[in-house]
Amino acid sequence: MAESTEEAGGVSLATRITLNVSTVESHPGKTLAGCSYALDVK
């Protein structure tokens, strides 16, 4: 996971990027990978 916070023009931007890894019963022997992104403006 990566997190960062920036100040820009009096606004605070918090960003979080997470790598998700999982397996599912419908595809045995396979690994699924994906990313999720969250942006919070304060």
C-alpha cells in the first residue's frame, strides 16, 4: 500500500493505492491481482 498527502491551494489531498491479491474457487490454481485507489479531499 502507498499513501501520500499533498497541500495544494489550501486543499489537502490524501491518496491511497492498494494492491489486492486473491484466489477464487471458480478458477482453481489462479491468482487474481488488482489495484484500488482512494482520493480524499479535505
